[in-house]
Amino acid sequence: MMNITHIGLSGLLASQAGMDMSARNTANLNTPGYTRQGTLVTARAGGGVAVTALTRFEDRYKSQQVWNTTARAASYSATEPYFAQLEEVMGLEDGSVKGGIDAFFASLDEVSTSPTSVPLRQQVISAAEGLVKRFDSLRQTLYGQLDAVRQQVAASAGQVGNLTATVARLNERIAETAALGGSTSELVDQRDRALTELAGLVEIRVVENGDGTVDVALAKGPPLVAGKLAARLELLPATDGGIDLQLSLGAATFPLAGEQAGGAIGGMSGYASGVLAQQLEFTQALAAELATRVNAGLTSGYGIDGLPGLELFLVDPATGRISVNPDITQARLGFSAVAGEPGNSENLAEVLGVRLQTFALAGLGEVSVGDAYTMMVGQLGSDSQNNGAMLQTAITLRQQAEQDLASVSGVNSEEEVVRISELLQAYQANMKVISVAGEMFDSLIQAF
């Protein structure tokens, strides 16, 4: 009878432990990142059962898939607002560089109807000044975005350091708790949440160790967390417009190209070195080609005063920036092909032809001066559209990965209700066993 009592008591304790876990799961039904828990019950020698372990329903492969897809979605998401802003600024409207080019050649076309008209000749200089301002505005936007990207990357690099420190600190607590035989599930949940945040900033790979700690590394680079040791990430000073980082772990340092980091940092770095650098190159090349060719045409002709024409634009060879020649006057615009014939517009016709002249624009091929900006905007639109499509795909994959993980680790309220009902029945049955054992014992005592 004592044996029956012990058996019933073991079943009672096992049912109670199971209900404790179900109660905990139910209470955390809406807790973000909570992982469902349960008990592992085994038969005990001599009868009865024993709760041998508290289990955590997890799938590390599916967790890694969540981190992978989070990094990819964050990479495209981080660049989406920059694309939207740049598309709005560039555009093809009247206020754009294209509008400035059109207005400049329109002024040349208008003055061809009356080559000696002072107001029309002055209008050409005004149109040139307007065109220069539009090129400058576009350059400022591109460099402004580059500065904003660098600031955001610097802030994100600081967040990476904070999160790696959190993971390392939780590693230490998990190892200590496990060594004392305590439950580490909540600590592991906290660590996984930190890892998910980290995956949004950089693409990570996670390896679990035997003591419950994890080692974390960049998917395409050096380690971020080694047990209790956390890495720091910092942005290096700008050199060629790219995003260069340095990762430090203990006494070791690792240079890192921003694109290699993956996640939001990788996405922004790729945008800076790809889209912004490319558009800056396009802008500088177009401005320099247009200015150089217009200058060549004007300086081969003569002004209304019979003197050789002056350059309309000045070109900075280092930056490609153009400006209007401060010495130019309407009288020195070389529209005439013959000195002393101010009404001659043959050379002006040559200058007008610049718009149709072609040149090689790296990445776009052979383009005309008049169509080059349209091609630039088209390239930007294509890049933006591709980024948007990839973002939608990445979001779908991330949601699927989260659902797959939740199917294993998430709490299902209906399952928990059924589980509690089953455990309650088992608890009551074991109480009955103990009660019957007591009655049998009392009957035995009375018999004697």
C-alpha cells in the first residue's frame, strides 16, 4: 500500500509539473519571442513516474531561417526610403536636370531666330546658370544621401555592439544557470530576441555549444560573439565613397567592407557604393561632356564684336562640377562662323547639334547628351523597382520562416486547453489512487 501511495504521489507530482508548464505557456500566449515549454516524464524503476527534464520546444534550423530571412528583408527595407527620395528629386519634370538641359537648348534654338538679339543672347547665359544650379542641386542631394547613409550605418554599428554585448552577457548567465541545474528557457528566449534584432542589422550564423552558450559570426565575415566575449563594430572614415567598417573582438581587429555585413548595414552600404556612387559618376560625366562640347563649339566661333567666342562653362577636372564662366558676356558667345558677321548663325547650329552627339557613359553604353539624363533616371527606376520586388519576396519568406518556427515553438491556446484538461484528469486519477491506498491502509489497521 505504501508503494501504491508512492506511485500515486509520483503521478500527482508529474501532473502538477505539467499543469505548471501549461499555465506558464498560456500566460505567455501573446509574449513576443516566447518559446513553448513542457515536461519530459519517464517511467521510474519500481513503479511510478519521474519528471526527468523541462523541455523547450525549439528548432534551431528554423530559428536560423528566421534570422537569415530577417537579414535579407532588412537589407532591402533599409534602402527603400532612399530610393523613393532620390526618384522624387531626380525625375524628369521641369525642375530636374533634364528640364535644365531642355531649357538651355531651347534658349539656343530661340536665339537662332535672331542671332544679334541682346536679350535672347543674355537668355542663353541665364539658362546656362539655371542648368548649373540644377546639376549642383542633384550633386548636393546625392552627397546628402551619402552622408545620411553613413550616419545611419554608424548608428547601426553601435547597435550591433550593444546587441553582441547582450548576447555575450546572456551566454554567461545561461551557462551559470545550466551548471546549477536551473531552467534557462526564459534566458534563451531573451538571447534569441537579441539575435533576431542583430540579424536585422547584419546577417549572422549561430552555432550552439554544449554548455548552452552560442557563438555568433557574420555570415560572410569574422566572429561577433565567442562565448562571453562580444565584438564591437565601427564605421571607418570615408575614403572613396564606400562604406568601410572595422570589427574588433578582444585584441583582434578585422577590416570589413560594408556590403559584406549583410542585413540593413549591408543594404545601405550596397546602396551607397552602387546606386549613389553610380549616379554621382553619371552626373559628373554628363555635366563635363555637355560643358566641354558646348565650349568647344562656342570657342570655334565669333561673338557679335568679332572677337573669338569664350567658354560658357568652367569644368573642375577633379570633381566634374561645372560653373558658368564669370568672364562670359552675351557679346562673346561665339555663334557666328565668320568674324565680323554678327548675324551669322552657322556656328550656333553646330552648338545646337551637341544635344544629339553621343558619348560613352559607363554602365549605360553609348548615349546622346540630350538623352543621357533620361537613361540615368531609367536606371535608377529599374534599381528601385528591383529593390521593391526583392523586398516583397524577402518579407514573404520571412513571414513563412516565422510561421514555420511558430508551428514548433509557438503556444497554441487550444492545444494548451486540451493538455490542461488531460493533466487535470490524470491529477484527479492519481489523487484517487492515493485516496484508495489510504482507505486500504485504514481497513487493514481496523482488521487487526
